[in-house]
Amino acid sequence: METGNRRLIRPQFGEFKEKMEKPSRVPQKKPAPPDQTNAENFYYVKQMQSKTPMVLVLRGGEHLNGVIEWYDKGCLKVNREDGPNVLVYKSSIMYMYKAGDEA
């Protein structure tokens, strides 16, 4: 048997590089939705600017009537005509609505 003149054939590096650069067909995961939409902040700012009379219903069933003066991450300051201004923790508010929207 003659072995002859054998030559080792190696692929060029460019071929591997092209394969590495081609995007794979694996579907990408959707990005997670944002943690904060800023809808709450937008609502408070809108009510503060228009000085909308609001009713805050607390977890104990008490109703507070007044205008939101300012807010932060944990509480609201409510200006009231029928009593002193109060600082209310957001965690103690069950829900709130505009004062003319009872019906």
C-alpha cells in the first residue's frame, strides 16, 4: 500500500468566524415589564395641580375629605377645610375618589 503524499486539510479561520457571527435561531426572551409605570405619580400630580377635592377612605372605614397638597413614596398630605391638615400613610388608604363622584 502506498501512502503517497498526504496533506492535512484545515478549514480557514474565516469560516469559523462567519459561523460565530451568524445569529442563532433561538428565540429571545421578552424583556420583563418595568417595575414602575409612574401612573400613580401622574395621577397625584394631576389632582394636586387642579386642586381636586378628594375623598380618602381609610382601612378603618373613616372618610377624609380634602385636597392633596403633596405626596412621597409612603404618604400623602391632605389639606382639609373641616379639620387640621393631615399626613396619611398610603398603606392605611383603602381607596380614594374625587369628591363629586359618589354616585
